[in-house]
Amino acid sequence: MTASDSFGRLDDDDYPAYTMGRAADMLGTTQGFLRAIGEARLITPLRSTGGHRRYSRYQLRIAARARELVDQGTPIEAACRIIILEDQLEEAQRLNAQYRRAAATEDSTPAD
């Protein structure tokens, strides 16, 4: 892998570019918080070859949302469940819109 390949991956939201310490610093939280949301299965960090947790930008956005809810007084387990349900709702709405577009296309196709 060349240096340009490595730098290109940094634009990938799913690339695990951040160590636990860096992720906690970026979020303004503790490493324990990241472990807790991992134990609640909100996010599953990838592991480096040395076994250290590594986080992607996508995972950091999810963790930031969890921190926001916890800062508002929501227990961490409930915050994780809320985020999971929000994600499921968003996916269901996306699929519903996709099905509606497909059905509208079928309805507008002239019959032979």
C-alpha cells in the first residue's frame, strides 16, 4: 500500500482511523464511555493487529449522539437503545420511499 492509498482511506467514513484515546478526546468524553457504548453494542470498534480499539468517523458520530443524550440525563443504556431505534426508523423510511418510487414507476408505465 502506498502513502497516497493510506491518505485516501482517511476520507472513508468507515475507515478505523482513530485510537480510543484520540476518539475520547475528540468527543470530550472518557475512554470508559466508549467502552460502555461498545458493551451496549451501539458501536463495535475494529481492533488493530495489537488488539487496540480503532474507531471510524461514522462510529464517532454515533458516539457523539449517545453523549448528547447522556448529557441531557438519559441513562446510557436507554441512549443506546434510542439511537438504535432511530437508525432502524431511518432505514425503514428509506426503504418505504424506495418502494413507493418503484410502485409509482410501475403505475405510470403504459400497459401493452
